[in-house]
Amino acid sequence: MKRIAILIWLVLLAPVLVQAQGLSPWGSAGGVAGAGNGATTDILVGGGAGAPVWTAATGTGAPVRAGSPTFTGTPAVGTTAAGANQTINATLTTTLAHNATYFNATGAWTMTTTGPLVHVTGNTTAVTGTPSPAIVAGTTYKVTIAGTGGTATATYTLGGVTGTTIPSAATPFTITDYITANTTGALIITPANTCTVSLTSVTVEALTDATGDLTVMGDLRVRSSIFIPSSPPSTSTSTGISGAITWDANYIYICTTTNTWKRMPLSTW
């Protein structure tokens, strides 16, 4: 009983002792409440909550808190036993949202405000989604289409480029395509005659060219496959940046100078 009484006494008295010594309790997020911030290139090395001690991060692999850290040595992502992936995100700007104001849903197509975009069987009339701002040739867009298929397929194009076929199976699906526009053409969805698709979300987002890039000053060595999306130019003078490479079923296309494309035929072997 004495031990229990002593334990209760310590629990009740501990906050008073902490305050008397000028210490701050741990914050709810696991940080030290009241600890001053060091420079963005400093790390906390001790000193306690009341008087934190910071030191400059130096040496190979030293941790930093800056927004644009510089790594030295050979940093590795993952291990051979537990690999990992890296994603470099680009800034996305919504140019078409799932809203009736963007679509000319008439005839066999119906849509109310932000409700499903639905096609009823009976014709192959396309529905057009007009992005704002308008599609720019040469810009890459993230197209996301989700919903439930029905009876027959539908196809879509954006900027003159055909995306993934909208399925016919009456089950939920999500399509995510990255399309580099060849023209200023809007989003056009064309159904088969008996298609009864219901699209619950259709969005188009532009990738900002100034972000999401990877710049390598030395050699780039890849020990597995490199996958290049298919986004062939419609003409030899389509919008393009020198050095761009793409392909389709018949050709490999290379942009040799601004807005000038050349191609090489492909053959079976």
C-alpha cells in the first residue's frame, strides 16, 4: 500500500516539479513544446526542452531541413531486400472539372450539375467537354475518367490524341492517362450505339512544364526497362520540343528542332 501511495504522490507532484524546473512537457505531436527553431540546415543535438541546442548539419549524408537540400555521397532509395519507388510530382492545374458547365450533354447524353454523365443506348453522338483554359498543343495533361461501363465501349480524344478505351463491362473502372496534346482539340467522348456508360468523374489537369522535371548532369544508367508514353504528332510540324521522343504502332518519332518531327518506320523481326 505504501508503494501505491508513493506512486500516486509522484504522479500528482510531477507536473509541479517540471514547472518549477522551467521544463516544458512534450507536445501532442511528439515534439518539444516551446523549443526554439534552429536554422533550416541545423539539427537538434540536445540541451533539453527549455534550452535546445542546435548544430549545423555537415558531412556526407548529413540531414537537412531546407526546402532544397543538397545531398553528397551516394544516397540510396530502398535496399535490395526492400526496394522503394520515387515519384517526382509536377504542379497540376485543373482545366476541366466534373461539372455540367463543361459538357454539352444533350440528346443521348444527360448530366445534372455534378451528377453522372450518362449515355443511353440508341446513337453514337459524341459529347464534348470544353476545358478552361483551352487545350494547348505540346502540353501534357492528366486525364482521369471513372464510372461504370455498360454493354459497349466508348472512346475519347484530347488534343487530337486517343486515350484508353472506356470499357463495356458493367463494373466500376478508373482510367488515368497522361496525354501530350497534338492540337487544341477539346475532350471528346464517342460511344458505341449500344453503350450505356455512366461516368461519375471526368477531369483534365495540365502539368506545369516548369515542375516535375528530372535533370541529370552525368550519365543516366537504367538497369531495367524505360517506358515512353505513346503520343505521336499528327503532322511533321506539330508542336514539339527538340529532343522529344515518342512512338505509335508504325513509327518512332523524334523532334529534331522546335516543331519539326522526323520518324523511322518499325517492322517485325
